[in-house]
Amino acid sequence: MEKRSEADRLRLVIDTQTEIAKSRLDLEGVMRHVLDSACRITGAHAALVETAEGDELVTRAASGSAEQFVGLRLPAATSMSGLCVETGQVLRTDDTMSDPRADREACLAVGAISMICVPLRLDDGDIAGVLKVHAPTAQAFDDADEETLTLLSGLIVAGLGNAQEQATLRDESRRDTLTGLGNRRSYDEALIREAARSVRYGSLLSLVLFDIDGFKGVNDRFGHERGDAVLAEVGRIIAAGRTGDQGYRIGGDEFALILPETSLENAERVGGRVADGVAESIQIAKQATVSVGAAEARTLDPRALHAEADTALHRAKQVRAEMLARKIERRWLRGPEESRRSTG
């Protein structure tokens, strides 16, 4: 195999970096572009990016003869890639058939006789996976190939970092900062998605809406800091439940739970548990209560489901208001002294 000069290698690495920057590729595009360059520069027959997931390594992207193995999962403990992740060192073998670090049977099956594994080290020091090349002949790679792949691995690490940052930004744009629950945008997207899934598979879907009774009074009497504490506590109670990852803050003092595979009866039970949790909270109980409204999907239209749950919520608020009015009326009829005696 004809080897490229050091100047040629550096130029090709720079060209790869420039092309990635110009084309604004996503992570998958970055990996494919780097892997194609890795094969071209080193003369490898295959190049792969394997990411560490628990005790396994997953082939995220591949070029050359390894393209068919994208998505393949293998135990990390038995492979040179796994050893690379564990040690964080560049590993090279000139003959996998005689190297005890390599899985001889697996290497023979894919034609990997020579191999280089380069760790993908993130900024925090963690090893996210490996950039790997292999060839079907012994002694196919040298020290210059290791250096080239180390440079190329930096492009993949940058892509992983950007993807992680973008994912974080996407998550933050759909997250309510006060409660940590999904926000209205996230709620609208999830409700559309779950309604479509419910119709497609003929499965149940219910929605529970919550509203804090007397919340304006909390703000007016105790200030917005106390009001924020009330909202945060309701959010904490919703998030602490089994269905917490399906909870949303959809308005100032309005919350929602989207419950796939759940009947109306069970949804009402879930809503009741949340309301009871609020009532049991010493921090909130003396300041506000929560009304609950639930509905079960009957059509594909998520707006209809929301409207039905909202109607049930307003009915519940009206009942609560009427009960409170009757309680006040009874106290007024008994008079101040009798009211004080009856309440202890």
C-alpha cells in the first residue's frame, strides 16, 4: 500500500475540517465525512465510529466494507475497541490473528487483520467511544496513520460536543425553568404526537389538567416569590409521580399530564393523587388548593381532548367555589362566636 507524505496527510485533514465547516453537516454527516477521509488517507478498507452505551459498543457510523454493520451492538469487554475506551489509549495491532487483545473470531469474520482504535475523548475527559479503521492484511498501518486518525478523531469529538449542546438547547427550549416540567410548546407537540399514536394503534389516551385555586390571592397577599414557591411545589409533586415525565406547565398556574394507555377512570385517580399530594404539602395547603379536570381521547383532534379536559376542570372549580361559598355562609349564619367554637 502506497503511503502518503506527511504534508499530504495534513492537507487532507485540513480539507476535511474545512469541508465540514462549510457544509454545516449534522453529527451523522460529520461522522460519515470523517470516516470517508480516514479510509482515503490511511488506505483502510473500513472505518467505524463506535459509541459506548453501558457494557456495549454500538456502531454509529461506518464507511467502506463496514457500512453494513451500522447499528451493530457488541460486548465491550471482549473487543479491542472496549479496551480502548477503558484505557483511553490509542491501540494498534498489526495482526489480530495473533494479538490476544483482539477478538480473533470477530475480526476474521469482518476481515479486520490490521486495526487501529483511537479514543473519542470529550472535553470533560470521558471516553465517548472509538474511531476505528481496519484492513484485511497484516501490518497495513504505521505510526503516521495513528497520528492522522488522532487528528480526525478531534473532528468527531467536536461534532459530538456540538450535537450534545444542540440537544441541550432543544431540551431547554421545551422546558419550564421554574418547575422543570415541559412547557406549553412541548405540551402541544406531545399532545399531537400521542393523539396520532392513539388513533394509529387504537390505544387509550387521557389528559388531566390542573389549576391552582386562589393563586392570584397568593401573589397579592404574599408576593411573587411565595407564588413561585407554590408553582415549584406543584411541579415537584407532579414530577415525583410515576407519570412525572409526562407532566407540563402549560400556563401561569395551569399544569397538565398526558397519559397514554390510560382510561378516564385511571386518569382521574392519577389527578386525585396529585391533588392529595398538594393538600398534604404543608408549604402550600394554607395558601392554595388544586382543581382537576380529566378527559379521554375520542378523536384524532388533540384540541378537542384539551377542550373536554378544560371543561371538566372548570366544572370542578365551580363545584369547589360553591362548596366554599356554602361554608362561608354557614359560618356567617352561626355568628363569629359560634364559628370560633366550632373550629376550635
